[in-house]
Amino acid sequence: MKIVNLILLFWLSTNTFSKPVIHTTQQLINRAAMNTDTIFIGKVLEKKEIDNGFILDNGHLPVGILKIEVLKVYRGMVKKTEQKFICTWFDKTEHEFTFEIGQELTFFGVETGINIQLPSTLGFVFASTGLEDKFSKALKLPINIRKNKNLIFEIVEPDDVVSRNACNEQDFWKN
């Protein structure tokens, strides 16, 4: 009987804790919409990477910058045909910066006055077509963005010390 209980306990523990959390596309879009004030479809015109562009007290990461032509606006102060800069961190693993010139995507970001910052590349960039019904549902949700420009990136905790975020520098595109 003890062996049966041990096997049952092992089976329950591996099945309970080993399954990854799976989010629907609507849940991901809802999360992004609630944490951003600017949502638009844009075409990638140029891209640039800055090594050590984001420095925390516990390490550093590169930042990526995209020059975008705005094609369609869902939310925010951006205007169609306007060119804007998007800036975000990446780690070359799960959070990649693999955008291609000419690619059209939907971006969920936070307007900083200098550029639009994405909390992450993962879950804040979506296809430019086929998701309109999901976007319209998400746009009805309340917004709760981080006002502090050093806390926009989702990897930053309120007690982290940010010594550099190249996205917040006036000459970020020239670095």
C-alpha cells in the first residue's frame, strides 16, 4: 500500500507542477493592453542595437531600437504616417530582437516623450493582421502603466537600481 501511495504522490506532484502555464492569445493581448498607453501597427524602417544599453545593479542587457512608420493607431498620441522610435531590452534567448526591415507588426508600448518603450519583446509585439477582434476587446480594459521611465521594462522591480537605460537618453539613436 505504501508503494501505491508513493507512486500516486509522485504522479500527482509531477503532473501538478510540471505543466507550463498556457495563455491564450486574448489573455496575452489583454495583459499588454492593460500595461501600455500606445498601441499601433507599424512598419520597421531601421533597427539598431546598443550593447550594455540597460544596466541594473545585478547585471546588464542590450537594448534594441526600431525606427517605425505608423500605419494604423489603436491607442495613443501617435499619428498615421508619423515616424516613431521604439526602444526595448532583449536577452538574445526568449526575449529576442529579430525584427526585419519592412516587417509590419502591432506594438504595445509606453510613450515616454523621447520614444515608445516596450516592456518586453515577448508579449508586447503581435502580428499586424488577423487579431483585430482581440484588440478591440482588449482596448476596453483599464490601463495601469508604470509612470517611472526606469520601471517600464517588465524585468525591473521597484527596488532595483537602474544606472543606465539608453532608451531614456536624449541621443539614444546616435549612441
